[in-house]
Amino acid sequence: MTHKTLDDLDLAGRRVLVRVDINVPVRDDRVTDTTRIEAIRPTVLEILEKGGQPILLAHFGRPGGKVVPELTLGRLIDPLAGVLGVPVQFSPDCIGAMAQRAVERLAPGNVLLLENTRFHPGEESNDPAFAAALAELGQAYVNDAFSAAHRAHASTEGLAHLLPAAAGRLMQAELAALAEVLTDPQRPVIAVIGGAKVSSKLELLGNLIDRVDQIVIGGGMANTFLAARGIDVGKSLCEHGLAGTARAIMARAEAVGCELVLPRDVVVAREFRAGAASAVVAADACPPDAMILDTGPASVEDIKARFAAARTLVWNGPLGAFEIEPFNAGTDAAALAAAELTQAGRLCSVAGGGDTVAALNASGAAARFSYVSTAGGAFLEWLEGKTLPGVAALEAAA
Ligand code: 3PG
Ligand code: MG
């Protein structure tokens, strides 16, 4: 299965509808992280260089099919122009006469940004009439929004069937990185799966067990596995009701020869706050009135040795409560070790998922990984082995 790329489309003199994901974090009217905007730059600039007119389609937040003024993409005009380095024009509606006029007025060398596609109910319902209204604005369609490709929406899926369609450069890079770790990886492959809850990672673990050689389990999830082994985890975050499920996962992993790696020591504290007094104890020695907030130093050494022996690493989810110091220590140390091995050419490392990227950025490790995905939910669904509708539509179109 493959898809077309910018190399296969006639771009010169064409109006190109480009689905991007600029669903960026905003606080007090300021974009606090421009990663997703930077990531679409190569595609937008290449279309301009080849004489095409980029018309950006995007969602922002979850307005639920109606106009929610706080979720206007108008606020991203300046951040976009700043990062892209070209003038950005804006249309206050993404379809209809207003959008048509904006397209006609689009100056050569400029980019047109259309208002939030999710202001129309037809976006999320993938309504053929809404998709057709979008299609009227362009002559080709480029999907560069891997991080929204798990949504079968009009601008992520429907449009691919209506216009000559191709993947943008970011979409290509995301798919290539994921193929490198799961489809056709160099072995041994090790996965780090962390985060608070096992319940949100069941499908992911189920899929990875068949594909990777080892899975390091961290974060609150690890507590559920420890408890399932009969270990008292005190007041730790733990899904006690999932003990049976955790045991079934461990049994299946053993049956297929995938090693599940649980912490051997842990950092415990009696309060969940930054700087809380903490201690390192064996994983089976959490005091009844304490909670596990990070993986311990012996576990981190073990993880580092496993990284050193692996060729490929896929990472989703932090190993501890990384958002409060000092419980970021385990995640940081392991991530920095992976970054070093990557820079030494010994490891291919790919990470993704919202919290994961925040955790790896905080330690400075992310910049030295082989690839860090811009995707949250789409990255997870891909690791779960699911077909992403946005990707499938590009393949069908090819
Ligand atoms: C994201 O931020 O993960 C993507 O933009 C998708 O957003 P959604 O979860 O609202 O579909
Ligand atoms: Mg999301």
C-alpha cells in the first residue's frame, strides 16, 4: 500500500488544498508550542516554490459543528506567518461564497488559511456535500496532518476521494518513522510504554506484544502490573479491577516470547506534590501509606542496559509523574540515555503521544531522538495496529 507524494502532483499554477494540523496549545492568546506549525513548513514552502497556491484546511479544538468564536483559527494568522515566513491571508469561513472570494483574491506567494473546518457539522460527519464544498476551492489535495489521520472527517478523509490526492512531507516523514520501528525494524526492538492507566493502553500492549522483543512498563500502569503479581502498592495510582487483564497480558507476552519489564525499584512519597520527601525502595516494598511516583535508579540502569543492547526503540508515555519534580528523574535519565545511543548511531528511537513529547522535550532528549511524532491519538492508534482513515484514503486514491 502506498500513496502519492508532492512529487506526483502537478502543482504549478494550481490551488492546492492542504490539510494541516495546527491544533497547537494556546494560553492567554499566545501559542505556547509552535512545533506543529514548524512541522508543516516544508510542505507549504515546497508547494509555493513549485508555483502552487497553498490553501490551508485545519481544525482547532472541538467546537462540535458550530461557530465558537474562541476557537477561531484567525488567532493563528500571525504565528503562521511568523513561522512560514510568508504572508498569510484568512477567510472567516472555510466554504461558500466567502471562501471562494478569498481564494480568488489569494496573491501569488501567499498562503490562504481557511476558518476552523469543525465550525461546520459536515466536517466530523464526513458529509459528502461539505466535502464537495471544500473540493470546489481547490484543484489538488495534500494531506499533511498525520496527527489528525485517525479521524474520518471530510477534510482528512472525504476530500482524498474528490481531488488528485497526495501525502505532504510531514505525513511522509511520520509514516516512514513508524514503519522503521514497527513494520520493518532492526531487531531487537524495545518499547517503553508508560502513562497513568493500563485501561487506555490495552489494545496497544496487545498489538506490541506480537511485534517487539521487550516492553518496559512504567508510570501508573506499572503499579497495576505489580499489584496483579500480588505486590502491595500502598496508595499508588492503580487499576485494581484490571488485575486479571494484566495477568492475561503477562501470560500472552510470555507465550509469544515478548519480555515485559517491570520496575525493580521505585521512588515513593506520601504526597503528590513537587519536592515532596521521597525514598527509593524495592518494587515490592511500597509502604502502605505511600505512593509510587517514579521508577527507581536500579530500574533506570536496567533500562539503559536494555537500550544499549537494542537497535530500535519506540516510546509512548512517561515512566513516572514527570510533571512534578523530582519524579521526572526516571523518565529523564532513560530518555537521555536513548538520545545518546541515537546520536552514537546505535539506536533508532521514535517517540510520540502528547505527554510523551512534553516529557522528552523537558529533558532535552527529544531533539536527539531519531524522530518525534507530532501526533497524540493518531500515534497511539497506529501503535494499536489500527488503520488510520486519513492514510487509508490517500492509499485508496493512489
Ligand atoms: C490532536 O491534537 O491530537 C489532533 O489535532 C486531533 O484532535 P482531536 O483529538 O480533537 O481530533
Ligand atoms: Mg487528541
